[in-house]
Amino acid sequence: KANGKSIIVGVVLGVALVVGGRWWLANQNKQAEIASEQYGEVMQEISKGDTDAALKRGGRVLEVFAKSNYAALTALELAKLKVDKADLEGARYYLQWVVDHSSSSPLKDVARLRLARVLLAKGDKAGALQAVDAVDVKTFASPVQELKGDILLAQGSRDEARAAYSAAADAIPKGGDRSRIEMKLAEVGGKGTP
């Protein structure tokens, strides 16, 4: 009798936690499923060439499912659409959105690499270098170093560009295609590694 109320309260709380936890997981799974479907719809609209519909639906995905990886993937696709339309500022917006909102480090790094290319194309060399310097060089060693070389060359720093291109060449796995890096190295007076 002395512990009866405590036991009942404990059981009720335990049941509530289990039921609440299951509901929360089911809700998260349902939201991920809806986000996946919406991402698929955006991709279909892009493949059909319906840019306006893709941008509109994509904007809703970013708004409603901002914490989902599908939102980050959608933003990357919308950025590509903007680049294809020569709207570099629009592309910059979507790539920065991924950097600011995604919880996935690899997706953020992909966005930073693309953002650096967009900023370089816009003439913002300092911004491009800042974006590429934020990328995890261990995961994306060759692309990071190659892009860094492009930016440094655009800034007129041939020696630093050569060093970056050499690092990019060294990071290519054995048997990988080195021709593009070899050409860039030759352009700045360097030699590729065998």
C-alpha cells in the first residue's frame, strides 16, 4: 500500500514513454517517406524540363523538410538547375542553403565544392578559396586541391597553384584518370607524377 501509488505512476510513465517513442519514430519515418516522394517529384519535373515546377516544389521541400537529407539533395539539384540557366546567384543561394542547413557533413562538403566553383565563376576568388578551404580535404583530397589550384591560378599565384595541382595529382588513386590534372600541371610549369 505504501508504494502502490509510486508503482502505478511508474508504470503509467513507462507505458507513456514507450507509446510516445513509437509514435515519434513512426512520425519521423512518415516524414522521411514524404520528403523522399517530394524529392522524387522534383527529379521527375527536372527530367521533363519543367524548371518552374521543380523550383516551386523544391522550395516547398526546403521549407517543410529542412532537416531532411532530401532537402539538401533537392537544394543541390536546384543549384544545378540555376547553373544550367546561367543564374550563378541563384545557384549560390541553394548551395549556401545546404551549407547552412544540412546535418550531413559529406553533403555540406559537396555543396562547398560546388559553391567554390560558382563563386570562382562569379569572380569572387577570395570567397571561392574560403569555401574550398572549409571542405574536408581527407575525404575530397583531389577535387579540393584541383579546385584550389584553379582559384590560386586565377589569383595569379602560379607557384601555389602548381603545389595544389601536384597535391591533387598525388591524391588520385593508382590507375585513376590523371590527364586533366597533368594538363593543368603542365600549364603552370609542373610535372605530373607517374
